[in-house]
Amino acid sequence: MQKVFGSFRDPSGYVYDNGEDIYRTINRVYQSQWETMTRSGFLDGLVEQGCVCGFSEMLPEQLPASLGGKEVWKAIKVERIPFISYPYEWSFDQLKDAALLTLDIQKSALTNNLSTKDASAYNIQFHGSKALFIDLLSFDHYHEGDPWQAYRQFCMHFLAPLALHRHNLYLGSLSRLWIDGIPLPVASALLPWKSQLSLGLQMHIHTHARMEKKHSDGRAARRKVEATKVSKNALLAIVESLESSVRSLNLPKVDTEWGEYYSDTNYTATAEQTKEGIVNELAAGCASKGHRTLAVDLGANNGKYSAILAAHFDYVVAADIDPVAVNSHYNHLKASGNNNILPLVLDLGNPSPGLGWMCRERDSFSARCKANFVTALALVHHLRFTVGIPFPLMAAFFAEHVLPGGYLLVEFVPREDSQVQRLLAARDDIFTDYTLDAFCEALAPQFQKECVLPVADSLRYLILFKRRNDE
């Protein structure tokens, strides 16, 4: 049983993981709030609505010994999320849906004389295209006149990133720099002047930022907050104003280099059909051997091949650098009700590192991604020519993400292919090592080559590798 490092901030209880089940201890200091939530039916209502993870209570005598301690009152066993992701890996509409769920939870809490004590984006996880609120100890008693103490955090974790992301596609990644939320003065300075014409952004970001500067002395600010009384109706009005502001933000139509990749490709109908058939056959064969828990589609674009993998694996992570393609993929999955594919925005040349306290509060992508089956379709040439990654380093990267005994399916695009020529058009071709044989040789220490299959009516190959068992 291992304590989840990122749960250290909450004195109400800690999260534990034994490799199969997730537990959350409830300390005695939180007993009153938990009894109120369960007695009122508030938590059961959230479960029935499908907006929180399922859980079951455990009495002290049922707890594993490693969860004991005089401060522990009881614990809950919580439904495991198949893959943990973070806000800086979400597309625009994923973050928007997470924001709206947070506000819905707060409104529901207020009707039960409760209030969320924080509004962190890390309280949300995605099970496929379904947003779920996971911090069941995030509630406190509400007393008439209390302000919403999580208001500022909501603006920093949700509204500011959404407004910046809407202004510029790549500013959403600022959440990776400030994991405690983007400072409002920073957001206010980065947003264009016309954002002040939006009543919601003017109130909740620009005016809010000016007030923060005016009351920068923490003691004075605290006295002001403590002296402020807000009725429940006024508090609900603030939440509804935030909701209106979030809903008004939409991603503009923007063309990116790979957003329309499949409409700008050199595949013939025969080549495309052959590739789909090979991917489907190899994925089915590997899954039939018992390796079917997690598949990862690196460079997934709009998820065409992720859908093929989802027919054979329990869960699929579909990662791509293009925020437009990922956003489109997410909305397609949400519309179809598909909850076993998780689309993420990920730059493989600079993947999510370990962040936060001791670089362990938020795990790196590599630490979270241990898959049974990984695809890298039409990806290797981008990593080599655009990012400059040598084959041996690619091999090390793939080995980090494929479990021993798992499989890696790579599409190798030779130098003569028109897409490679497109990449080389504006630079000297100094990559003399770029050959199929050199690639397979670089992977040989960590992977056993299973088969090399040509893609009909093209110059490309699909290569299946099996990860060697660690000695």
C-alpha cells in the first residue's frame, strides 16, 4: 500500500494505492462534514448523477494495517480512474467541461448547506470523455454570509486558462508552469484589451486582478474577506455569473499544421485500407494474448486509429501535439458517448514532466504511461527530422512506455516518401542514419522484432516489436 504523494496537502485524509484499489482515508478532523454529506444524501445524489466516482465506505476494522493511525476515522474505497491526466494535457473543451462540472458541484453543495472549500482543476479527472469530480473531501459546512473561499482558485485554475487558451491556442500550456493556477495579474496582462469588453472577464479577471494588487498585503486581504458577508442568493449569482462567463468562451476556428492531417495526406485508398487492416489485425492478436488493459496511440491526431485499438483494449490514451485535432477528437467522443478513449494534448518532444513539490506532486507522463500496446504511426520521421531525436533515444523513450512483454507498433516512413520530403524541404538533409535497418537495430536491445509488413501502394512499413523482459 503506497501513499499517493500528491495528496499530502489535504489534512482531511490521504490517498493510497495498492496497485489494484484506491483508498481515501477520512481523518477525525473531517468526521462532522462527512456525516453531514452522507446523512443528507448529498454524495449519493452526486453518484446517481454520474458526476463523481463511485465509492464504498470502510470501517476502521476493515482497513489494511498500513492505513491505520490514531487520526484516521474511516476510509473509502474509490473507483480507479484508468489513466490520470492533468489540466495542461487537456484540450480547450475538456477544460471547459471540467470548469462547468466544478460549478455544478458547487451549486448542488449550496442547496445542501455545503460549499466546496477548493476549486482546483486537479479535483477533476476524465474517464474517457466523461468528466468526474474525484475529491470527495472537498466540501465544508456552509454558514449564511460565508463567501466562497474557492472563488479565486476557480478563476486561476479555470477561467483564466480558458480565456488565454481561447485567445491563443498554446497559452493553455501555462497551467504547466503554474500548477496552483495562473496568477490573475499575469492573465490580465496577457489577455487582449478587447477581453475587457466581456462583462464576465472584466469582473472575474481584470477587476479581480486589480483588487489583488490593491490588497496585496495578505493580512489586510484576510481581514477584508472575513468582514465580507455574502448571502446564499448572492453566492449563487456569482457562481451563475462564472458559469455564464465559461459558457461564452468558445474555441475559434483555427487551422493548424496537423489539424486536418487526414485530408492532407499522401495515402491512396488502397494504402489507407491496408494500413487499417494491419493495425486491426496486429492489435487483435496482441490483445488476445492477455495484454489488453491499456493501449496508447502516440501521434493520434483525430483518433482514427485510436478507435481501432479501442475495439481490442480496455482503455486507450490518444495523445497528439495538435490542440485543434485533440479538441475535435474529444468532442466527437463526447457526442458518441465513448468513455474508453482519452484524448490528450502532448508534445512528445517535451512531454509532461514531474511537477510540484519535489517534482513528485504531479507525475510525469512517462511515470503514468505503462502500456500493453503502443502505436507510433507516422511519427518516427517527425521525431527524427523535426525534433532531432536519434533512434537510440527513441528506443529508450518507447521502452519507458511499453511494459515488459508488451508490444510496440511503428510506422516507418522512408526518406523517399512525399511527407518526409515535405519536412526536409526547408533544411539540409544531414540525417544519413535515417534507414529502416538502422531504426530496427537501435530498438534491438529493448525490443524483439516480430514482423515487418509493407503498406500496399505506398513506400511505408508497419513494424511490430515486442518489449523484452527486463533482466
